[in-house]
Amino acid sequence: MTDARNQLILNLQELADLFAWRRSQLAAEAGLRESEWRMLEEVESEHFLPSLFARERACTPAAVSKTLRALQEAGLVKARIDSRDGRQRRYSLTATGGRRLRSLRAAREEALRVIWSDLPERELARFARFSEGLVERLRSYAKDHEPETQKARPAS
């Protein structure tokens, strides 16, 4: 492998780590764990289903329930019985949960503005095109080389 490819892989790995670290920082600044932030974003959508969320995130339904309970106890999420199907609960953000999520998004947007604002637009567009192709190639390769035990899992 060429030195340029090795350096690119190292840079991409570091970028991924830095994005994850920064997301954890933002969540902590808002008094949340990253998993709670992700769930707040999903609950905000009108079609949140805990079982689907668990499957998409490859976590257990019990973990999702625990996070939902914590968000309810913190006053960020409320649950009600579905009027059409009494077996289902519908979750929504409370006013406090909505404010917390807007505050998180504002902090993220401010960081993006500071970090990205003076980068040349042409280079960003070129990198976006390049990385999009790279993502597709990696996704395809990973899918083709997935172990049989993972191929049997339901699609998310």
C-alpha cells in the first residue's frame, strides 16, 4: 500500500475518533450520555419505535428501555398509551427535552461554524465527493465479506 493511502487511512481513523469524542463532549455538556442524545433525536421524530431503535443500533430492548426510563425521570421524554393500539406506548419530548436538544444542536452548529467556516468550498466539495465514493466502496466490500453469522441478522 502506498504511503498516501496509509496516511489517508490514519487520518480518517483519527477524524472518526475525533468526531466521536466531540459528540461525547457535546452530550456531556448538556448533561447527557451520547446514547441519550441519539434517543432524544429519534423520539423527536414522530415515528419512534423502541424495538426498531434497538435493532438499528444493535442493542438490546432492555438497554433502550433503561435509557427511556432515564430520560423520563430527567423530565426530557414523556410516554402515553397509543390511542389506536393500547398495547403500544408513544414517546415524545417534553418542553425541557426540546430545549435540551435545541441547545445541543446550537452548540454543535457553533463548533461546525468555527471549525469549517474558513475552509475552501472547492476543497470541501472535492473531499465530499471523494469520501462519498470511499464510503460506498467500503460499505460494499464489508457487505461482501460479512461472516455468515451476521448475514442471517435481520436488516435494519
